[in-house]
Amino acid sequence: MTNPGLGGAYRAAAHGHSTQRHLLEINEAINQLGRLISDDPGAAEVIWSAMRGMVLVEMIVNAHLEWERERQLLVDMVTGYLQSPSEHR
């Protein structure tokens, strides 16, 4: 007789591993984007902070919210930084 909970535990562990791998891939992509924007590792941290904030709020209120304005502000900040003279970087 097998334990019926083991299949569920295995699937949960596999899902957890898959989720962790996906988050690591996203982290690397964000870091690559940050390196394209600036040699300063803080550039990727700003992007991550914005994304974490958006996700956290949606988790707290348990609803999808529109972030178009905030995403546009982030794009504008990056664009402004890229258009600034290189000696300011």
C-alpha cells in the first residue's frame, strides 16, 4: 500500500524547484538588463525593487492592479539615465 500523500509531496517539490529555477532565470535577465543600462549594480536593484513592490501590493490586496503609470515612470527614469551624458554615469 502506498501513501497517497507522497505523489502530492513530489509534485509540490517539483513545482517548488521549477519555480525557484524560473525565479533564478528572471533574476539573471534583470541583472543583464541592469548591466546594459549601467555599470552600477544598483540599476538592477532599482528594477527589482519596483517589481517587488508591485507584486507585494497585489498579494496584500489579493487583486490585479494596473501598474501602467509606475511602469512608465520606471521606463522614463531608465531612458533619462541612458540619454544623460556618459560622464554622469
